[in-house]
Amino acid sequence: MTTIRTTLCCATIVLLTAACGGPPAPSSSATPASVEQFVPDPELLAAAEAEGGSLTTIALPRDWCNYGTLIDTFEERTGLAVNELAPNSGPGDEIEAIRASEGNPGPEAPDVVDVSLPFGPFAAGEGLLAPYKVRAWDSIPSSQKDPDGAWYGGYFGVTGFEVNRAYVDSPPADWPDLLEAAYAGQVALPGDPRTSNQAMSAVYAAALANGGSLDDARPGLEFFRQLHDRGNLQATIATATSSAAGETPIAIRWTYYALPSRDATAAADGPEIEIVVPASGRLGQLSVQAISAHAPHPSAAKLWMEFLYSDEGQLLWLEGYCHPVRFEELVARERVPAALLARLPDVAAVQFPSLAQLDAARDLIAGQWDAIVGLDIRQ
């Protein structure tokens, strides 16, 4: 049974992209004045200091999701030092680092990990994660956390349209709009859906808007067949560079990639980039947080989690365009500054597939893309 489970999870892991990566995100120099600062629990802090007064992270680029500011703020609030391992590594590297740290609590042993969804259940099943429920546990949706606290959703991005307004007069508001003749040759995916998680997710999202469901991704393939048949779908991979240059005027990308690209283009005096989250078919990609079962600094790891799930930590993630898992609750409590909300698209009613649903959609889309769409998408 273990072999079967491992094989299935690894099949998903091969396809999925790293949770940490992408274009630079804006950095926050300070927490908004209206937000209550994180205050560490004295007993937990004392225990963390007794462990050596440090925390070891892994695979957290400082320009991704505002992690540079998150790490600096955590150090300021707690007085603990953060050891940042291999910031450009991927989820697979994080899991292997946990394995390698068993019985070896040295400086290369991570205390915490930030991984894409499939890696959380996979690592938990392998006994690599230490359960811990943060104080804000009840505010994390039950569908986005392990019931025993082995892992929990941290932040998410939503499939959206990155539109270059210098080439597109009237941006599409929803998936069906992309079929209009006005968008001939303008729509591009961020990869080939047979191998790219982000591109596969775009097809999956289109299914939700065209009669499909989280359990039925086939309408997404039919939709992209129509896009291809009408000449609207390019065979070129969309990137931040191609979007800004107008080579892929309508790029379908995760919001946590597209929004920083919008800001970077504006800062470089480039064309106006508009980010549209379609009115229907809102699919989210969730990254999860967890503590290593072999963490050399378990108390510091718990403090880090408490910080990330505090109002301050959640809003610092949001400033980096990574929507925190407590986003809707924070908005309802009027904890999100108006200026920050104004920079963000509407992500209400976003849907999150389970691991089983994601696996099924991936298999269907990768397996049927040739027969139904028949387009090779290349750089």
C-alpha cells in the first residue's frame, strides 16, 4: 500500500511546479499602522531561545510572496535569527532535506517547509511532518488543512488573464469572451498543459466555466479546442516578458505571478497591464505550511507558524500578492487596508480541488490534449 501511495503522489509531484518561485513581488517596508503587530507567546519564545534562538527555513526566495519582509519582521518581533537555506529550491528538495535531517540536527536541517498542496499529504503520509495547530486554526477552512494539524493552507493564487492594454482595447471579463473574433491570435498559455501545472490548471479552470466541475475537467479541453479552431490560441508559451512586449497580449497565468509582473512593467514605464480574474471558473492553487518531524528548533518552528497565521503575517503575504488562507475572514473583519485591497482583483468564490480531483484532472488533460486540442505549445 505504501508503494502504491508513494507512486501516485510522486506522479503528481513530478508535474506540479514549485510553490516558491516566479517574478519578484513587491516588498513591504512596514506593517500597516492599522494592523496589530504579532506578539510572541512568552513561554514559546523562551523555549525557542533555549533551543539556540534560531529558525531554519528552506526554499523561501526573499522576492517571492514578500518573504524577505516576513523573515525580517519575524526576526524583529521575536529576536530569533533566521537561517535561510537554499531559497531557490523546490518542494521535492524540501522533502528530501527533511528526510536527510533525521538524526542529523545540523545547520542544513530545515525546521519548516512551504510546499504545493500534494506535498503536504504526501509528506504527512511518510511521517515527515510534526502536527501543530496554530491559534488561528479555526479560521482556516477545513478543506484546506489536515485534520490532525500536519499541514495547513498558507496562501493561494487564482488563474487569471494578464492583459496588455496597448494591444487589447477591451479586456475579456470571462472565459467565453476569449472565443470572440477580437482576440484572434492573442490568447496564450504559460506552458503546454501536458507538462505544465500552470497551463493544466488553466484548462481545468476553463472547465469550471463551461459546464464542468472539479470532478469533470473535460469541458476545459473542449473549450481550448474551440480557441484553437478559431485561431485565438497561440502556440507560444506566455511569460512576463512576452506579455509586457505584447507578443502574448492575453496571457493566462496565476495571479501571484501576474500581479507582480504588472507592477514591474509599470515601474519600467512599460505598457499598462490589467489583471482580470474571470467572472466564472475561478480555480485556486494552494501552497501549504508544515513543521518538519525532525526540526532541530521545534519551538521556533511553532512561533514561525503563529506569526504567519497572525493578522500581521497574513497581510504581509497579501502585500506580496499571495492571498492568505484567512483572506475572507480578514476582509470581513475590515483588517485589510483599503489601499491594499485596491491593488487586488476580486477572488471571491474561488474553488480549490482536492488532491484526488487534481490528480484526475491532470491525467485527463495530459492524456486527452493531443486528441481533443492537438496543439503543441512551445517557447
